[in-house]
Amino acid sequence: MQSGVPVRRNDIGNQQLRDKRSCNFLFAFLHSYATFATSGRNEMDNTLLNEGRQVTRAAAATRIVFLIAGTAIAAWSPLVPFVKSGLALDEAQLGLFLGLLGCGSLLGMPVGSAVASKYGCTKPIAVCVLLLAASLPLLVVSRNIEISAALLFVFGAALGGLDCVMNIHGLEVERRAARTLMPGFHGMYSLGGICGSIASVGMLAGNVSPSVIGMIIGIVLLVVYAPISNRFLKSRSSRGLSFSVPTRFIIIVAFICFSLFLIDGVLLNWSALLTVASWAVDPRYAGYAYVIFAVSMTCTRLTGDAIVTKLGARTTVTLGALFAASGLLVIVFAPQQWLCAIGYAIVGIGSANIVPVAFSSIGTQHDVPHGSAVSLVTMCGYSGALTGPAVIGVIAAKTDLRTAFLYLILLLLCVAGLGIAQRWVRRA
């Protein structure tokens, strides 16, 4: 027997068991902590990933809605002569009849803004698309002036409401994406205008009945909209219908949109007449001037996200306005017809991204609710498009059409000055 305290085998076994339990406890604690930390990080990563996917899906859906809006209004324009003959309207009556389109649009904008602020953008977009798809074919087949007037008013209200709501949704998507997206959205609207015109004119050239064309366009709008109907963001405001006094910044943005929409409306209505008067072009082909303008604008807007990100808002507005003004100078004073055609392309390129930048800037201010601001700016833009052709007509009657176009240059110089003076907030 050794000297000292005897060590029993049971004590050694108990000590080992306690050590093993301590190690197991420490291992379990460390494993639980690691699992908790990892799960929290994974949960955060999954949340960010899901939000990123939602924004991507919403951006794609917004592009499609802009495409639908542009297609609907452009498809309607070639069908106007058939509606006129079907209702037996003279020019004066047709002018009053078409005025209902503008009246409906101006009413639809604040209503669309209020509904979007209260319930989100998904429902008003769906209602507007359905009304467009339903009213367009009915407009073509109707032979009753009262019914046709009501249908055109509804068609205009749906267009105005959709125009306002899709811009509100576009601002929210751009805010969440934290990058410039509005030029691309507006580029899809311009692309829709080209597609709608080509579709209607092409089918008419193929001797397709106008009533059938209206039905085809309506069905196509629904088919294109159906897959993206549930991909819009769910954000909304509890304010509902509200009125906010516009700030100086919103007034400047509204004036810029008024000016650019006015110029677009003037070119749409008067460019062919100026081409005929200046170059004795066959009226059947004089529309090439606006086509060049529209195509150049569309191409520039589709690449506008990168352009605006590179140049910034102030440079885009200022240089764009000056570039467009130089294009108008070329149109008015060009000694050759091909130079005049280049002038229309210059105007389209220069003016392409000014309106998208103006709308995008609304999302950078917080003094006026975005819905109210978009509604006001959109209404001012439409007012310019509606009043511009008439004002230019009055000026041309007292002078001549070339002189009237010079006043558009003054507007663009004002826009360029505001672009320099205004403090534009650039998105990250």
C-alpha cells in the first residue's frame, strides 16, 4: 500500500463523468450560439434577397405597364378617322369630341393619385388597364354619339389615371432600388407608342376591319398585363385624397414637364405641316419628321438610365434642353431637307430624358406627398400637350409656322436655365 490518501476508482470515474458533462455542455452552448448567430444572419440575407427580388419583379412590371399605356394611346390615333365617319362628325364636332379625351385624362390623374395613396398601386393599375382594353374596341364599333362620348371620356380617364399611378409606382421602385430607373420606364412608354402605331397602321394596310383592330388591341393589352398583375409593390399611404400646396421645387418641375409635353404635342400635330410647307413633300410621307423624332427619343430613353447616372440630373436637363434647342434651330433654318431630318433627331435625343429626370426628382423631396406631386406635374404636362398645338396655330396664323417654332426654343432655354439654377438631388 502506497502512502497518502487512497484514491478510489469510483472517485476517478465520477470526475471523468463530470469533465465529460462540462465539455458536452460547453460544446452545446457554443453550437447553439453559432446556430443562433448564423440563423440571424441567414434570415437577414434571405430578407434582403427577397426584397431585392420583389423590387426586380416590380421594376419589370412597371416597364410593362408603361408599354401598355403607350400602346393604347398610339393604337387609338389611327382609328380616329373611322370613328369620325362612323358617327358622321364634321371637323368642329370632331374637335369637341376629341376634347373629351383630354378632359377625362385630367380628371383621371387626381383620382388615380388618391386611390393609389389610399389602397396602393396594384388595384388602380388593374382597373385602368381593364377600362382601356374594354373601351377601345367599343369606341370603334359604337354608332351612338352619346355612348361614344362617354366611352371616350372613360378611355381618357383610364389613360390619365394609369399615367399618374404608374409614375407613382415607378418612383417607389426607383427609391427602393436606389438607382436611376425612370428614363427606362418612360422609354418603354415611347416604345409602346411606336408599337401601337405600327400595329394599327399595319392592320389597316392589311384591310383588317377597324372594329377587329380594336378588339385585337384590347385583347393584347389584357394578355400582356395578366402575368404581371400581382408583381407590384404593396406600399401605400393612409392619407388618401389630400391637397398639398406645391413647393417652389414642384412648381419648377411642373413647368419643365409642361414645356416638354407642349413641344411634343406641337411636333406631333405640326411637324408634318411644316415639312410640307418647307419642302413641298407629298403629305402622305410628311409624317416621317415625327417618326424620326419619336424613334430617336425612344432609343435615347431606353439607354437613359446609364446616361443620367453618368451625367447627373442637372447636366442631363441643362445639356438636353440646349441640345434640343439647337435641333429646333436646325429645323427652322436648315437649307437642305436631310439637315432638317437630322434636326428632328437632335430634338428627340436632347429632350428624351428631361421629363424622366423631372419625375424622378419628385421622389427626392419630402415636402409634398409623392402622389399629390406626381398628379400635379402630370396634369401640367398634359395641359401643355393639349394647349401647345392650339397656341402655335394662333401664332402661325399671325406670322408663319417657322416663326412659331422659334417660340419653342425660348421654352427650352428657360428649361436649361432652370436646370442650372435648380438644386437637383442625385440618387445613389
